[in-house]
Amino acid sequence: MGPISILSFSVALGIFVIFLGLVLIVGRRKEALEKRIDEYAALAAIAQAEERKKAPVGGRPRRGTPASLDQYLRTELARADLAVTVPEFMVINAVTTVLGFGLAFVIFRGNLLLAFLGILVGFYAPTAYVRYSQGRRLAAFGNQIENMLVLLANALRSGYGLMQAIEMVGKQVPPPTSDELGRVVREFALGVPTETALANLLRRNPSTDLDLVITAIDVNHETGGSLSEVLDTIASTIRDRVRIAGEIRALTAQQRFSAFVLTFLPAILGLVLFAMNPEYMSILWQNTCGLVMLGTGLVLMIVGNIVIRRIMAVNF
């Protein structure tokens, strides 16, 4: 099978996958309102059941990750705030995999080994975008927690109940905090307990600061006391944590950039040289010595990246 035949097959397969995705999206049936409400509330029940299973002896329940693949993907997409269902995400993943193979096959002149690397890049590209969206959204949410707590404490002092205060604050803060607080209020309106709705909030936004806030609210419900004062204290603690985290990121910016360059520059340079002169670079994988050099270099780059990241990791 020649290069043109393989490329034609890849294009045809990609078109088929795209049309399959369109059929899944357009042909999806609309569910009844009661079924959607049951499914929406079932997420809380699943999370609560998993917390009870993973609860340590004599301590608070751990907020774990969902067990099934479908539930795991739904949670990951919800954390990234992407309006994509699990079947749609899987179709997109298949399309990018086929496109990665086709582009790598054309760019590297029919080399099947590098075309396989294109398959890996295409397969992990949607997941990488989801992770990037999660990190950006979680960072924005973390930067807004302090302001949210101040507004929530003021609302509680004014005589509002907890859910009333959350609803009011959700109308004053910008996204993504407003979206998350609105979802908490909707879950509570559907009959989900307050503790479970807050646990779902933490499941969608895994954050140490948010875990501290939710723990304080749960303890206050059990023991009583002034919740507004507790939230003010937590806001002050979070303010100090954000300041220290910003200083640490500024001090380690050069080291993090060095780790990125040292890890990816050799691979990118090797691919560019292969695209310019395939005969020159192909010697590396045509004999045993070259394969040993490639393997050794890959292992050393991975180990170096891990060591640099471990040195820069600061837990506080």
C-alpha cells in the first residue's frame, strides 16, 4: 500500500468519524424533564455513596473520584466547563487521532514510526486541552474564593440563611464562581442536602482552600457558632496563602521554564532536522547504537524533568 493510498484511507476514515459524530450529536433524543432532574440529582447521590465507601475510620469522608469511566469523563468535562457530552468527546478524540496520523504521515514523508507518534499526539490532544481548561478555570476560581468568602460573611451578618447568602453572592461575583454557586443553589432546590451540594462543588473544583471552607461550614452546622467570623478567618488565611503562592511562582519561574526547554527542545529539534534531512536523522534508529542513544536520552530527559519539578514543589 503506497503513501497516497494510506493517506486517502486516513482522510476517508476521518470523514466517516466526523459524520458519525454529527449523527450522534443531532440524533440524540431529548430526555423528559423528570429524567433529567433524576440524573442531575443522581450525581450527588453517587458522590455521597463513594464518600461513604472511602471514609477513613474516625474522620471525615474523603472526596474521591468517580469509579466508572463514564462518570469520570463527565466529572472531568464538568471541571473544565466544556459543553460536551461523553460520546461527543470520544468522537472528537477519534477524529484528532486520525488527523494526527494523517498529518504526521504527510509531514514525515511516509515514516510509519513517526506517524505512530502522530497518533499518540492526536489521541492525547483533547485530554491535554481538557486539562488546560481545568487548570485555567480552577486558577480563576481559586483567585475568587477570598472575595466570595468576604461577601458570604457579610450576607450572613445581614441575616440571610446560608443558601440565601450563596444565591445572593452568586449574582455578584464573576464566572466561574457565579456558575458554581448557581449550580449549588439549583441542586438544593431539587432536594439535594446542603452538605452533599457543597461536596459536589468540591468534586467539580478540587481545591485545598475550598475544602477548608466546606469543612468549616459542615462543622458549624454540627456544633453551631458564628459562621461569618469563621469565614472571615478563613478568608484571611487564604489571602496569605495566595500571596505566598504568588511569591513562590515568581521565584521558580526561571526553573520551570528551564525544565520545559530541557525536556522538549531536543525532541522538537530532532523532528525539525528529520523533516529537513530524513537520511541524516534516520541513522539513529537504523542501528543498535542509535537506538541505545535515543532510549538513554529519553530516560535522562524524563528523569531530569521529574527531578526539577520535585525540587520546585513546595507544599504549604
